[in-house]
Amino acid sequence: MSTIYLNTVIKADIHYVFDLARNIDLHQQSTSKSHEKAIAGRTSGLIEESETVTWRAKHLGVYQNLTTKIISMEKPFQFIDVMQEGAFKSMRHRHIFKSVNGNTLMTDIFEFESPLGILGKLFNSIFFKGYLRKFLLRRNEMIKTIAESSVRDGIAIF
């Protein structure tokens, strides 16, 4: 099992950041490089506990589908999504939010296991973990940019 830990400090209210992180439309914007599109389940708006979303995206030159389900949600502090169907052997993504001195600390704990046993583990360590880390960083940067510009401008984008 491989794990990616990311911490992002965002100068915005925890409730707003929490909602941005579970916004399907924002996710599609932040993943435009991989042409990610919600095609089944919840396909727009804010995903809720027990809901699923199926994503279609082009990763590593191949279009793939990934269905995830929100298995736990404690607003505005955390939510967890897990893979129901997809290319991973397993995948679990914990999204954790904490208010710190008027800011929001957004923590991602992304755990995944690739198929193909030892070959999958080798692929993870050489390439895939870095690829996924960059993917998540782009998403987090968009959340941060939108949340902080909304606070600065006094408007809500989503």
C-alpha cells in the first residue's frame, strides 16, 4: 500500500473550504488536464455521505473509469471516499479539515494499491506515486486559489 500525505493551509473559513473540496464541478475544473468528467452517480454540486460518483478520465494515455463512494462525512471536519470500481486494487482518500488561527488546514491522506503485485509496487515507487501527488497538488492549489480569492474579493464562486 502506498500513501500520499499533503497539507495545504488556506486563508478561508473551514466550512467554505470543506464545500469546495467536495464540489464535483470544481473537481472537474481542477482535473481538466486529464479530461476528468463525472459520468454517473452524483455528477455536479456537493457530494454527500453514501453517494457515489463515477469519473471518466485519461491517465497515462488511457481512458479509465473510477467509481468512488463517500463512506463517512463529518461536516466540516472530514470525509472519506473509497474506490468501488476502477483500475486500482484499492484506494481510500481521507480529507481532513481543521481551523488553525483563522485559516483552514486541509490534509489529504491518499492510500492506494496498484494491481499486478510486485510489478505494481515497483511502478508505484518509480512513477505513479509522484504522478498522483502532482494530480492532488493541482487540485488543492485550485481549492486554495478559489477560497482565498473569494475571501479577498468578498464573493463566493461556488
